Amino acid sequence: MVSLPRVVIAAPASGQGKTTVATGLMAALTDRGTRVSPFKVGPDYIDPGYHGLAAGRPGRNLDPFLTGEDLIAPLLLHGSHGADLAVIEGVMGLFDGRLGTGGFASTAHVARLLDAPVILVVDARHASRSIGALVHGMATFDPTVRVAGVILNQVGSPRHAKEARDAVGLPVLGVLPRNLAIEAPSRHLGLVPAAERDDAGIRAIGEAVAAHVDLDAVAALAHTAPAIDALPWDPTAVVRQAGPLRPRVAVAGGRAFTFRYPETEELLVAAGCEPIEFDPLTADALPEDTAALWIGGGFPEMHADRLAANRSLRADIASAVAAGLPTVAECAGLLYLCDSLDGEQMAGALPGTAAMTGRLTMGYREATTERATLLGRPGERVTGHEFHRTATVTTGDPAWLLDGRPDGVASATLSASYLHVHWAGHPRLAQRFADAAHAFAADPTTWAPTPWAAPTPPEKAPAEPDLLHHGDRDLAPGLTDLAVNVRQPHTPDWLVRAITDDADWAAYPDPEPARQAIAAHHGVAAEMVLPVAGAAEAFTLIARAIHGDALVIHPQFTEPEAALLAAGRTPRRHLLRPEEGFRLDPAAVPAAELIVVGNPTNPTGVLHSRDALLALRAGTLVVDEAFLDAVVGEPETLIAPEMPGILVLRSLTKTWALAGIRAGYVVGDPALVASLAAQQPPWSVSSPAVAATVACLAPERAAEAAALALEARVARADLVARLTGIGLDPVEGEAPFVLVDTSPIARHSLRADLADRGLAVRRGETFPGLGPTWLRLAVRDPHTHQRLVEAITQIKEHHAG
């Protein structure tokens, strides 16, 4: 755990003053002796330039799309080494992320991943009291994001400030008046980069913020952020040095080429290279002994005449690229390598022209390639972004297919494209470039790219749990079933009659009788209920309907994660620990827009408290209560007349032996239930399932259901006692099954040994967080339990002998 005070500066929309406030805070805090680490959410290069000037250390980017969610906290800690506090400027509006993803890569997403408090910057020019409603909506839209304070910007007068302040239900940490004349100038791609301004105005911005914002309150808020359970990102851990030399990599800089991530050069250094910056506006030639060339983004169109005038450097670069110098060019670098830009002569290393257009091309991209190049390999996917108002006409094989569209030019020694890539998220690209630099430095006259071949699959890939494995697959003819959790051997006769008698199976099914029966049974409104074809269908509907980043608490039923993956999503996992009895500690669970948990959890049997579940920081909380009807009194259920942001799943399969009918239901927030219903296919719930639901939830069945739950409790206690008697330690729980680690018996799974003795058990290794020595055992009768422990004892004696 690493303690790092941190705060996110966000806004309801772009243009509210985030950059001014964030940069000013960095400068003001730095001026009074606080060591500030500066960050920007998203792929932006320009704002971090101002941040770097304000804080005196490199501004860095945090972007889950470019690097993956798992690297956000490590990159924050890496960039904050030696700092007292981190200030993170957001992007666009607080909840605005990649389109169509429910806010992925938004400021809120990053704040959630970092568990950081948010300060909202609000432009107050066109409102006063209404600002309170705006802030209230932003603060309550997603309960997993902690909007903890407000800074009012562009306030017209003390009366205006008081009206707005009184309406805001959060601490107002500062009020910036109008006409401070501290905004940075803009042009066609946003702010003018700080490197292009002789006076970036940082001091004036810092003084203004210090005069109008309570810096002590900001620092105190930053200190409320909890410790981070992560290790700092380490470039030396993801790349290797490819040879004894330290080849020099020429890195374009100066006013025309200002766009690059600090991690790019850190990776090159870790890979044994020596980055040397040169300015294409003034350098006569590439640095001496250059073994590779890296030209990033920037504004060559603003300096095209001076770049054209530097004939000697243009000729040197063209000659070097032609000779096979390993070269990477991103966006502005692509333009510079072309023959011309807006009619001005460029390096001429690529046949083609570039020109300004009136159209802005901007957005996240997924890049692939159909052939091996300096950076790319077939079958790989690279994430990046585009941001330009130019167009190029080039010849040659493309560097990438950007969402299927050819872009740039590439070969075995060159990659030139509009795509900006954060190499921390794709360190193999840095490794390939560094390897080429090492080879070129060793002998430029004989170097040639290493021939690429498709990788040979490993003999045995690392085992990933089979999420589609279920207990019925552990059965075989002739085995006594302790693998499947269906409680009764046969569907009750009264239930068979209810399903079959007077059934009009020729008509399309109507789920309304089931909906009304469920609502009456639980005492909730009908609009809070959705009958489904078993809990498995509910998980599929949730994966399609509930957007945002998802987290699944494991070990648990694997269908939720399988459904999310099938929907094209990549959920995070939070593993509960056996040494803690697989019990839920809500403070240890990361916040997420969607959290899925079982209660009682399959396979552990642990029954979590209602308070612990409600303490989870979830935008939408999904609780799988498929086994709760088998627990006496159904304690800790989250089903209630009001369920904001909550969905509970129930199944009739286990208690009433209905696995083949597929009868289940969802109860929860009406708006969420409606979103699931919009995804459900017509007539999904069959007429037999409707009839079964009505029959099982009829008031006259309550006593029978209670008796079955009590019977399950007694049977569970019997099985636990017998397992404990032979030296095993079953997990404490309430469900009609028992999870036990059999490693005291053997270091391998006992499943095959038990099958040889006529017993089928549910294997544990298909559940994330468990291994092959774990078994889930369905509770049965005392005779069957005794057969089981005797078989385990025989296996134990066999291994001991």
C-alpha cells in the first residue's frame, strides 16, 4: 500500500477552466514548497506542457484506453516518485469518455480507479442559483465518484458569488472572478503549447489561484484519498537491454515537435538506449552516431517555412531513412518525412504530400496490421489516438489499419503514421524499436531486421479458469452426484402438475402472471420485476444493458464474467481470500460502475451482510441471490420496496429441481429493470417457466420452502462435521453446499480419485481464485456424506502409504 495524497480537477464540460485551475493549483502549491506531481486524464499533450512548467517536473497522462486500467495507479505512483501530492486534471466533462462505452476513459473512470476525490470547476458566467442544481446532478450521478468540492470560475460580483455559493451543497474551495486575463491562447488544435511561448503565463496563473482558492482546503481534501494497493510502474520490468552498446536515439524536439509522453524515453533508456533531443528547426544534422530516429507530434504546419529552410538536416534525414535507419514518426513526424507540407519542402524521406484541411480528425483508435513492420505484428492490437487537421497522400504499404482504415507508411525499418501510441501500454513496441537501434549501432552497414515469424504457441499456456464449466459437466453415469446443487432428486409432483395441467403451449407465453406472483411474494412493485429464463439469461442482459467498467467479486459463479466477455467487455476481478474466510471487506473492493457479487456466494457458501454489500462503491450493484431461498429466513437479502442502483437475481432451479425449465427473475431499480427488459428477446420466458414461477411462489408453498431450507441447514452441518472429523477445514457458510480445501490430503485434485470410488464432485480450479485442491460439495443425506468421508480417508491412506 502506498500513501499518496491526490485530487482530480474536473468540470461539467469543456471550456469551464479546468486547465487554468489545475495549472494554477500546481504552480501555487509548488511555490509554497509542496512537491506536486502533475497529471492529465486522456491523450492530451498540450496541457501537460503547462503542468510541467507549473510543477517543475514532467506532466504525465493517465488514460485507460491507451494503457489499460491496470496501469493507471502504477503510472500515477511512478510519476509521483518523491512528490508530496498529485494534481490530476480531467478531460472534457466529468463523465465524458470514449463514445459508446458508458464513460470508459473518462475523468470519472480514472477518479474511480484511483479512488481520488474530485473538485468540480464550474463556469458561473451564465447562472447563479442554478449552479446548485448542476453541481447536485454531477455529484449524485454516479455514487462511486466522490465529488467533494467546487471551485467557481468567472464569477461577476460578490453578490453573484454568494448566490452561487449558497446554492451549492458542497464545500466551495475557491471563487475566481472574471477578467483575470490568465487564460492561455488557443489555435486549431487547442492551447498553444507552452514550449512555443516565451512566457507561458504560469506565474500569473499560480498567483491568481493562490489569491482566490483555499490551498489548505485543497491539500486537506487530497489527503483524504486512501492508500493505493499497487506498485509503481517500472520500465526496466517490461523491456530488456538488447546488447552491450548504448545506441543513440535522435528524438525530435523544439517548438515544432512538442508531443511525446515521458514514458517513451524512459522505456528507451530502460532498453539500453540513449535518447538525444535535437531541434529540426536549428540542427544542421542528426546527432553524431545516431542509431535510430523518433519524431513525435507537434505543429510543423506552424513552422513549415523554417523546417523547409533547414536543407542540410532535411537531406541528412532523407539519406538516413533511405539507408535503413530505424525510424518511428507519429503524426507531425509523418508530415515532416513527406516530400512537402502545404507546398513547403520537407525531408522527402517518404514519397507523398501533406496539407492542412478544414476538418478535425480526432478520436481513439484500435490499430492492427496484416504484415510485420518495424513496430507491428499480425494478430496484435494496439490502442492509440488521432488528433490532426491535415491529410496526407502517400504511397507504400500502410503502417496500421486504424479501425480497418489504412494509415501511414511502414516497412521493416520504418513506421510513420498519424497514430499516437502510449508505449507504456504497449512496451513491446519500445522493445522492437530499441532492438533495431542496438542492431544498427552494432554495424550499420550489415544490419538487417530480424526476420519475423508467427510465434509458436507454448506447449502449455498458463491456465485460465474455464468460465463455462458448470457442475453438470463433472457428472458421469453411475456416479453419486455431489457436484450439482439442485436440492431434490426429482421435481415435486404438484409442480409437474402445475406446469402441465391446463397448459396452452400452442400460445405465445405471457410472463405477466409470473411478474405479479414475484412482486406479491417479495412485496415490491411489478415494475421492479423481470422474469427471466434462469439467472444465466439475466447475466447476459446485464452485460448488454448496464454499461461502464465492470468488476466481478470472485470466487463466485462464473457466468457473470463469461457474459461480460461475450458482450465484448473486459471486467476486472477482485479476489476474496481463503485466509479471511472469503468474507467481503467493502473498503478493500475497488469502486466500479458495475459490481457483481453472489450472496450466499457460489462456491464458497459465505453469506455476506447487507451492510457490507451496500457499502460497496458501485454505480450498479448486482447481487446473485440464487441460493438465498435455501437459507433459513432468507437473511441479508437486498430485495426491498426501494432498490436504487441495485439488481437482485433469484433462481427457482435449486430448491424446486427445475434446471430444465429455466425459471428465474430479477428484482431491482425500475429503471435498471427496464433497461434489461429492452435487451430481452421476445417470449424469452416459456409458458412452463411462467406456470412454475406462479406455483413455486404461491403462499401455500411457503411452509414447504421453509422446511427445505431447514433441512439444508441440518444436512450442511452434518457434512461439515464429518469433513472436520477427518482433518479438513470447510469454509464457514450458509448455502446448501460446502467448499473445502483438500490440500492436506494431496497436492492435486481428488476429483478423479473420488470418481473412481463412485462419487462426482465439483472441481474448484474453474473458479477464479481457487485451485485444483478445492472442491465444492453439494449437501446430501448422512449416508452419502459418510460415503464421501470414507472415500477421502481411503485416498489419504493411499497417499500416505
